Amino acid sequence: MLRTLAIAGLLLTSITAIPHTGASQPADIYPHIEWRVENPFRFFIDPTDTEAHRTIFLSLSDEEHDSPVLSAERKLGSRYQDGWASIVLGRTCWRADKSRHICPDGGDYINPKSHRIVAELKGIPDASFVDCTWLTAPKGIGAPRGQAVTQPCNEPVLLDVPYPNGARITVEIGGREVAATDATVTDLFIVGIGDSFASGEGNPDLPIRFSRERSVSYGAGLMTELTGYPARVGNWREIGDERFIQENARWLDQACHRSLYSHQLRAALQLSLEDPHRAVTFVGVACSGAEITDGLFLRYMGNEWVPNPPRLSQISAVAEAQCGNHRPRKVSFPEAYHFNGRVPELKGVSLVKCDAEFARKIDLLMVSIGGNDVGFSRLVANAVLTDKSMLKWLGGWLGQIEGASTAKEQLARLYWRYRALHRALQNILHIHESDRILLTAYPGLALLEDGTTVCPSGRAGMDILKDFKLDEKKALEGSVLAEHLNELMRRAAREHGWTFVESHRKEFLGRGICAGWSDAAFSTADDLRLPRKINGVWKPYNPADYRPYAPRQRWFRTPNDAFMTGNFHVPATLLQKVLQMHTSWFQLVLAATYSGAFHPTAEGQAAIADAVVKKARQVLAKYERSNEMQHGFFTDIPRFNP
């Protein structure tokens, strides 16, 4: 004890002896406090899950910082066989059974009362030999009582800082103040809505695993024997039985195929890592298959049957979330959103709305929507199904197959749907600074490196079924339509003042569905072929060695990839009840399509996230500068400099 007091006295003497000149001093020669938010991405309930991403972010090189999300995803994809999300799944503030953002601790997720920070005292020599007393003085009327923690000066301390007013933090040695700072956390409310490109379709949080020895037959169908296919692990007897379905891929939200790999979630996560004094409250409700009408305005129950599908439309779900612990109200709008019958589905639409005095302000709204409104998935089906395919009669499952002429007619309808959406975002979600709305463009599915030619005709990546064969001419028609869609999206963003995100589109060139090898591939990740067991031997590789999140050349899931990653099947009883089928060949069709075929891989989602982050930084910086000028001060918070 006497030795500790003596050391403290020497430290205090040395501290007061430091000369204070007009010139700035190096930060490490005088005592000062450094702090960061312990768990900046509040959607993850375990701080170690966020810390894993922060550690990788801090390890990136200068070149990798240009695309931090993609760089991190590649490192993570090489590290985890089932992908990093398989570790985090089940440890988030999302309750799928209630379709609400609820944390296990029961606290108010939307409106936090405080944030836990990690603080350290720097600039103290021999800090391990002396104790420091940390004191917090919360700011604001009615603020809670502060903390007092005494521990060795070289150890970081965990402190609770009230939100939004913050606290004054001081450090004392031997009863004398040696350092102080104001700690105020910036908590951003970031929301994501949209369709399958926003939900992360094709990238289940827990993908399927395959047996090393077992193979499976899907019987006879589509004029061929369907034998020798990879068989999922598990103690099941028949395709579609109860134990088989128990081994289905797992999603953050099963109905919507919403995944932690979603570019909206990854962008929000990245923004939480770039400022040590920032936290992010993220609400994501995107759903695979959604349109502006069925999905954003009207209730849509998702892409997969579950006992508890989404209760509300996406706009209503966000409004409910905005209200936190307050009760929103349901409002009918007989005339507001159909624009004289141009959007007839919205006549008399009812939405949940949170009154402005209770609604938390949205800092960023990420939107990916429009592809389903113009029937783009049906256009893709037209390009990959042969004209004589038996699958074209399965309109109820695959969607009515359409050509480019039909899709063009839908573009005019989409213009008015965007107008309806803009009106609702202002009136229902109270977003009046329109550039806070980030509309994300769709990348090209089959474009080669030159940006004009498309993948050649063939079955590369599609040999799972003989009915699949890419038609180059139809793929080119689809690519032209995609450009028209992009122009319409850019126009809508310009007219409504939204921020348009499209820089990622050039990054996808040469990374479409045909990128890889159909013969003598260098790795299983870039092999476009589906493994089959022929004469007792797996060719071209054993399916148990497939790694769905390993880095690869292509950034879109092929039908083969979809089978090997999501492997979607329905209970045999449901198949018999709905389609009156007693054969299993249709399960193979579902596994090749409803498992996320023609959607971005986790790397593709990460590349989109990087583009979103770049635009988001600009929007946030604009309003931070505005706030600083309005309050007459400039913050000294260190920030990531891209």
C-alpha cells in the first residue's frame, strides 16, 4: 500500500512537471482518456460478435480499406466452413416468431437509455503499479447517478454512458484529477427495406451440409433418371420427411429468407465500426419476393411457409419499430397512394403509423426494390428455361414466364409505384430529408468484363436439370431491360431527392453466373459443375468439401450453387397436398430455384454494401456538418477517413 502511494506521488509529480507550451504535444506524453463503444452494432447482442468484425476491420491494409466489407467477407469466408453468420445466428435482437426487433434482456432496443463504453487512460508511465479511480457524471436533468470504479491504471474500464446526453468522465490518482473528457455516443437509426436482393436471398445463415458417402435419387422426371445427387446429412429416410426438413438451411428470418449477409445489414455494421464513438441501431425487414405493393405497402407473408409469417407490411413494420414502447395506430388511406388508379392495388390501403412525437427519426433508409415489380425473376426464367421445358407450366411456383415485351410494360407502372413509395416514406415514416433514402441499383446478372456482351448460351452452372440452359439472345434482352430499369431507378431517385447507389454495378462485370470453370477447375469454389455420384465415385468433387462462403470468381448463385447452399425442400405432405404430387423430382426443381439462384453471393452482397457505405458516409457527413454549424462547435471525435 505504501509502495503504491509512493508511486502515485511520483506519477503526480511527473504529470504536473510536463511543460505546457503553445505547441501541441504528442498524445502519449500526457494523461488522456481514450474510449469507444463496447458494442457499436447493437443488433448483435454479444459484443464479441461485433468485436470480431472490428478486429478484422482494423487489420485491413490501406488498399483493403477501399472496399472494407468485401475485404472482411473474404477473410471471414476463408476462416469459417459454414460462414461467419452460422456463429452469430440466434444471438441478435430479432424475434422471428413475433416479427419484431426484441433483445433477450427485454430492454428498449429502438430507444436506448445508455451505451456501455470501454475507456482507457493513456500517457501514464508504469500504470500497472498504481490504481486509478474512474468517475462518471451523467449530464442532463434527471440523469442517473454516476459510477465510481477503482482499478489498476493500465486496465480498460467498462462504463455506462447515458444516451443521448452523455457524461463527464474523470480519472483520479491519489484523490487528484489527472484526466477528464466528455463522452457522448452518436446512435444512428438505420433501416433496411426491400426485396430478395436486400434480404440476402441465396445466403442462408446456416447452410446445408452434405454427406461424404450418401447420395440420393429424385426418381424419374423431366424425361431423365435423377440419380446420384448430393444428400444432406441427417438421420432421415425419405426426401421431405420430418427429419429431412429439420436439416433445412436456417435464416435470420425463415419466411423472408433474410440473412445476416444482407448488404443492408453489412453496410450498417460497417458504419458502426468506423467511428469509435458511434453506435448503430439497425432495423431490417426486407423480404424475398417483395414488391412495392405486395411487400412494402401490403402484407406479404414471405418466400417460405412458416407458422408465424410477417404480421405487417414493411412500411408498417418500420413504423411500429419507430414507436419503440409506444403504441402506433392503424390509418386507412382511401385515395392517398393510388394516383388516380395508376396503382390500383393501393386503393384504400391501411398502414400502421407512429405519431411524429413518438417516432424515432430515421438517419438512413436503405431501399432495394423494383425488380419484382417489373417481373425480372420471370424474365430470368424465360432466359434459362428451354422453350419446350415442362417447367413452364409451373407458373404458381416459378411465376408466370414472361418475355422482355411484357416486362417493358411494367416499367411505366413502376414509375408510379416509386411515387407512391416516396409519399409514404414522408408521410408515414417522417423522412423529410430525402437524401437520407438510399436506393440501391441491381447489378448485372450475366455481363462479361466489357460490360456489353453476356454469358454465352450453355448449361454452365445449370447442369442440375436438363431443362436449364442459358439462351444468350434472351439473356441479352434481359440485360437491355435491366439498363432501362436502372435508368428508371436513377430518374426516380433524382426526382424524389433520394441518394442513388450504383457504383457497385461495374464491380460485378465479369463476375456473373458463368464466371468459373466447367472443366478442370482449380478449386471447388470456382467449379461450375454439380457433383454427382457416378458408378460409386463422386465427380468432379465430393459434395462434403463444398464451401458456400469461400471466395470465388462469380458473385451470383447459379442453380447448382443454390442446390449446394440453400437446398430448399418442402415437406412431402405439403407437396402432395398443394400440387397433388407423389414424386420427388419437383423437390429438385425447388432446390435449384427457391434456394436463391440468380442472387448475389455473400461476396456480391459485400460489394454492394461497400457502395452503400460510400454514399452513406457522404449523407451522414453532410448532416453532421449541419449540426455542428447549427450548434456553433466542431467535434474532435476521430473518424475513419476513407
